[in-house]
Amino acid sequence: MVKDPNQKHYFEECTIKEIKEVFYSAAHKKFNFRCWEQGKGEEQVEEFELIHFDEASMIIGLKPKGNLITKIIGSKLNDQKIHFHLAYQKLQYFSSGKLLYDAMENLYYIYIKEKVFKGQQRQNYRLSTNLIIKIGLLIDNQKYQGIDISAGGASIKITGDHPFKKGQIIENVILFFMLTKYLIPEVKVANIEEHHAHENLLEYTKIGFSFHKLSVATEEKLFKAINSEARAEELRKSLLNKK
């Protein structure tokens, strides 16, 4: 069996008991609740107020928190398959479902049918590339394929010779992550690992870079993007395991 490089125990599946306790308490206190369409990024998120949770049916009741137009014409996510997220007591809870609308009650709702996961809100996730997660670094006009990433740095894979030395400082690097570009003002070569095949032949070299001098806005944007993709990856695996 091929080991999943993204299975780092970042998330833990919740018990039914915990789901009921958390969502009931959050609804009682009218916590913020975020939804976005499956396959889309969290930059297109819609925010709701969690106002009701029925423990017997596992139904979440939601009231939109958008602008006046959203409240009048309704949510664009109505009748769509969505991911949802709840931040509660330093933990994040997330899962998937379908957003539905009850015109009589003027209320949106979701049946919790899928697994619910939890994780630390500021966990620094490290993601590896796969068919969906794409990473690249543009260094001195040369683009390199990334193999993993966190908010603090990334690694690339090189076959053959390379120009890098441990401790080397490189300025103005462009990071490509999930179709978005990020300017990294400075990176440092943190480590260089040679991986050998049979007969001690060099197969490839892994170069690890740490990110430095990021603006607060860029660091937060990158953290949120990786955080979002880590959650989506966990949900994708959960759905595949059901098939």
C-alpha cells in the first residue's frame, strides 16, 4: 500500500457525542458558520449564523449574515454540495453536505450525514503534491516543481545538477500554489537531501526552502490557502473511502 504523504494526523474524526455537544452549544451561542461550494476555494465563502441544531435529526439551522442583497435574493449556495466550517474553542470543525432552504421557516439547513473532522485552528499543515495539489517555485527565471509546502516553506525536487547551497539566501521568489501566485521576498536554503536509487546512483535531490520577510497579509493569505486545502484533502479522502 502506498503511504499517503498528507496523512499527518492533522485532523481527527469526531464522535457523534462530540458533534452533538459542540453544534448544540455553538447554536445556542449563535456562532459564525462558513460554507463554500465543493471544488471551489474559501475565497468564495458565504457566512451564516448558526441558530439551531437538532440532535435527533442532526440538522443544522442557519441564517445568512451577508449584505442586504444576499438576504433578499438568497444564498448562491442554495441546493449546492458544500463544505462547511465552524470555529469553536480553539478547534475547527468541518465536513461536507448539501445546503437546503426552507421557505416556510426562512431558514437554511444542512443534514450532517458525512464524517465531521476537527483540528487545531493554527496548525501549520504541510501538504505534498498530488493530482490536485500543485506547487511550483520560480527562482531566477527557472521554474521548479514543488513536492511539499507549509506556510513556513516549501521543497522542490531536482534531477541532475543544481545551483543551490545550504544557507544560501535568494530574493524575490515566486510561489505558485493552487493557481495563485505569491511573492516571497526572501527564501533560505534550509536543507539539501540526496536520494539514491539502487547501486548508490543519485535519483534526485530534495531542496528545502524556508520563507522570510513575508508581509502579514501574504503570510495570512498563504496560511489560509494551505489550511483550506488541507481540510479539502481530508474530505476528499473521506468521500473516496466511501466508494
